[in-house]
Amino acid sequence: GFLGLAWRLFRSRAGDEPDKADTVGREAALYDVKAQAKPARDLFAFSILYLMALFSALLVEALAGLGA
């Protein structure tokens, strides 16, 4: 799943330089949410969930005494 989301982000235009017409006279352009940023948000959310699951599994393993 992670590799699929990373590939989708790699192929997207997320992180490209913003259009100058969109940022004229606006200070908050950095924080605007754009549709092309969805792959980046999805990958970030998945990575947070993945790390939570990984560390939870390590904690359960350590508490159960299953570790080497």
C-alpha cells in the first residue's frame, strides 16, 4: 500500500511551483489546500497509521516477552 501511494505521489504534480496568478496579493497561499496535493496528504496519513501500527506491534511484542 505504501509503495502504491508513494508511486502515485511521484507521478502527481504535488510540490510543483505554485501558479503566480494564484498567489498574487495573498499571504496564505502556502497553506491553501489544492486538489493536486491529495496524493501527498494520503501518503502522509498512511505513513502515520503505518508507524502507529508498527510501534504498537513492537510494544505488544516487548510486553509479551516474545522478542529475542
